[in-house]
Amino acid sequence: MNKLTLTLTSLIILLLGSCKQPNANTEASKTSYKPDWVDKVGAHDFKISGKTYYVNDFGAVNDGKTLNTEAIQKTIDACVKNGGGTVTFKPGDYLMGAIFIKSNIKFEVPKGVNILGSENIKDYKEINTRIAGIEMKWPAALINVRNEKNVVIDGEGTVDGQGKVFWDYYWDLRRNDYEPRGLRWIVDYDAKRPRTFLISNSSDVVFKNLNIQRAGFWTVQVLYSKFITIDGLTIKNNIGGHGPSTDGIDIDSSEWILVQNCDIDCNDDNFCLKAGRDWDGQRVNRPTEYVVIKDCMARQGAGLFTLGSETAGSIRHVYVSNIKGLGTKNGLNIKSATNRGGTVEDIYLENIKMDSVHTFMQVGMNWNPAYSYSKLPEEFNENDIPEHWKKMLMKVEPEKGIPTFKNITLSNINVKGATTAINVSGIEQSIVENVTLNNVYIEAKKPGQISHSANWTLNNVTVIAQDGSKVSLENTSNIEFPETVYSNSKN
């Protein structure tokens, strides 16, 4: 090693050492913001009183083989008929299909109880619902709360969706049938798979403590609901494979939602906010707003925190705090398409730590074109296709299809082991505007790029890039990164 190499190495070490990471004890890292609405989210206080009903007394068998759907539903119906109470299980394994929990019931899955989702799609009756931004007929979830209030789902037991049979069905249909015929855009809607939990058109629901695994599709969907608390869930969907679209928690056109103390390992978005897609989402026009997500862990998955791609009804007033990510693909992921429309705004993230991430800040308005834009192949007659196909093919006026992303703040961010620090792409018709970065420290192989964006405020931002380049700025205005350390060191 010659003197020049030693000098350069010493200089890099000196620069890296002088680059201070955000520290909770420094004044700079104390930047914090808490909207006045934050303490108003979540379920209101209510009590569940009444008798305790064991499903075993209504014919349920805990052998893991007998289908218990009817016996468990009878227990729920008897409980609600007598004014409410607790529905619970004796230890063992219970196979079941879709059940429906009613108002004023506590549905308890105690430690030592394993609920197993049926692997037969016929055991999930079809209901009117919304899937991936489109209202349509779709199988009910394994456990459903629909049009109810004052419900508790609790316990330290396990709910296993046994989803692999549905994962395999999806991949076979997509790869061997739909994609070869130019139908990538509709296969997710035709490959009907059960969610594990659905809370729909309901209020004052508390959902906590359960261990959930192997969802056939989304794990928890909160749809058209308000004042919901989700607390202490552990979700493990990467057991025995990696299922497509096995999101962790999806908040969908709902408001006043609290999610806390959850640990999610899945194969798609960990925590995700949605508000409808394309023409049908604009027809419904219901926002997701007043959402708090805090004190959680995101492991494998497509996004520690994702907004979209269904943005048609708009997503706003969101506060995310104290989330750790390990091996998650993206940190903040905002995605939409030019036929979605809607506005994503007033989004605040603080106290985020991540390791081994692909891209920390991933923002785009032209997400996954093969899936996002619908085109009917010539072999089909428009009059003979299913109704949900027709919804997907309805054209959105160009001026209504362009999404808007603005007023986004990230504070006290610490990211190590990233492939790319930042990848933000607005479009000519819609720039990404008014983004604030406070106390942000990112170590990445590449710094990334920002395009079609304006009016960013950066305070104490550090990007350390192995490739020695700087963040690329293209078609931007009023964005200037402060002096930053760039290093080709692989440490």
C-alpha cells in the first residue's frame, strides 16, 4: 500500500467519523411533530359483558380435521341473541371457513388454540366487498366483522390461513393462462383468495394480540370503517414460501385508525394505506384519513409504510412513529398511476430505523404499468365479460387520473445497508412538492435520484454512498442537498 492510498483511506475514515448520525440526545434530533388529532384515533372505550360461550358446546371439534364453520357461527349467533358476551375455545386445533362476528361480542382465541383456515375456497362464501380498489363479489375473509360495532378480537392463540394452496393457484393462473393472453391487469381479481381478517363498515372494533400466519391474500383489511384499534398483532406470512399479495395490515378508505405494537413479516406491503383505484375508486370517492401507526416492527415485505397504489379517494392526515425495519424492501413507498387520481398529503414519519433495505424513499406515479393499465385483448367481446372487468376498463378522464403527492415530512431517520437511498419520480403534469427531511442519515450503495419535484426543505441530511456519486436532480426546482459525505468505502 503506497502513501497516496493511505492518505485517501485516512481521509475517508476522517470524513465518515465526522458525519454524525441522528442521536436522541442531540438538539437536532429532537425535531418532533404531533398533530392535535393524534390522540383521537382508535376505538372508543366500551365494555363487553355477558356470558362466556364455548364453541365446543355447540358441536365444534378440536381435531384440526373436522370443518367447524357451522358450529362456531352457531355459537356467535347464540351469544348475540342473548345480548352479547364472549365466544371462546377450549385448547386444540379448529378447522373452519368464513365466520361472521356480531356486535357486542368478544371473540377470544386463547393460548393453546390454533384456528386453521380451510383450503377449499368454497368454504368462504362470496360477499359484496372491495378488493385492491374495486368493489366486486369476492370470497369473505376467514374472520369477518361487517356492519357491526363494539367488537373485540383478542387472545394469544394462532390463526393460520393455510394460504399456500391459494398462492400456488394464483401463480399457476397468472403464469400459464392470464399473462400469455395479455390479462396481467385482471388476474389478481379473478384469482379469488381469502383474506384472513376483514373489518368492514364497522366502528369501535379492538383487534389485538393474536398470532397470524400464512394468509391466502391480505392478512388484515380495514374497509369503510372508523374508530378501529389494532394492537399487538404478530403476522408471519413467509412460512413455507412467499405468498403473492400477502399484505400485513391494509387500511382502506377508513378513518380514525390506530395501529400499534405490531410485528409483521410478509411478502408484500407491511403497513399500507389505500383509497380505491381508477374509475371505481373515484366513483366511491372515500378517503383514508386520520391514521396513526406507531411502535411497530416491519421485517420482510415490500414496504415498511406504503401509500397506494390505490389513491383515488385520497390519503391524508397520517402520523407514523417509532417503526423499525429489517430486510424490508422499501421504507416510505408512495405509489400510484396516471389513471388513479387522488391526493396524498399531510404525511408525517418520524423516528424510523432500518437495516438491509432496497430503497428507503420510493415514490412514483407510474407504478407497475402491466398491472395498472387495463386493455381488453381482441379475442374478447365487451358485452360478455364480467362486471368487474368492465369497471377496470372504464376510462378515467386524463385530468382526473393524475395523482398529487405533497406535504410530506420525514424526521429522525436512520437507515443502513440500503441499495438506494432515494428514488422519487414525479411527472411533468404533477410534481412531488413540499417535502421536508429533518435529521436523515442514510448509508447506501447508490444515492439515487429525484425528478419532477419542487420546494424541498432539508435539515441535517446525510447520505453516504458507496459508488461515490451524488443524488441526481432532474426537472427540479428549489431542491438543494446540503454538503454531504460521499464515500466509496464498503464498510
